[in-house]
Amino acid sequence: MRTLLRLRSAFTLVELLVACLVLGVGVLGLASTSVAVARLTGDSTRAGAAVERGQARLEALRSRQCAAAAGGTLIAGGIAEWWSLAPSSGGALLEDSVRYTEGVHHSPHTESLSSEAWCP
């Protein structure tokens, strides 16, 4: 009778516990990775929106006459923006800066954009 019991293959309790532990560690690793990916996606969305706003502002300033364009500030959607115009040789120097927060600690990040417009 003993020889028949030994020939039957089955999992022991220790093997099952080890398999559950390995599976649990894998699931926790997957969950932490998905949280990091979601955070980085949110950061890149804010950065993209801030740079798009700055580019749109520079395009709007370039399309106006130099005398009609003026500097200013705007805070909307968690993004602070300020722009200025300065005379330069044959035109105007356009500068736009945007500030937004990124990361878990909401550290401020600033992007500066500049362009030159020809003024007749």
C-alpha cells in the first residue's frame, strides 16, 4: 500500500505556499509599475499642454503688428504663463515662459520659448 501512495504525484503544501508567494510578488510588482506609468503619463500631459500654450502664444504674437502686441500674464488650468516683447534689430524679440508642476511632490518646472518677429 505504501508503494502505491509514493507513486502518485501531487503538490505538497510547501510547494503551494511558495507558488502563492511568487505569484503575490509578481502581482505587487505589476501594480507598482502601473502606478508609476500613470504618474508619468499625467506629467507628460501637463508638460505637453504647457508647451502647446506657449507655442500658441508666440504664434499669436507673431501674427499681430508689433505695435499692437503687448506683454502679459495668464494663469489657467494649473499652468502659469508670462510673455514679453523687446525691440531688436529689425523687429521684436518675443519671449514666453510657462510654469507647471510635475511629479509626486508637485515640483515647479519652467519652460522658456523665444522667437523673433520682423516688424516693418
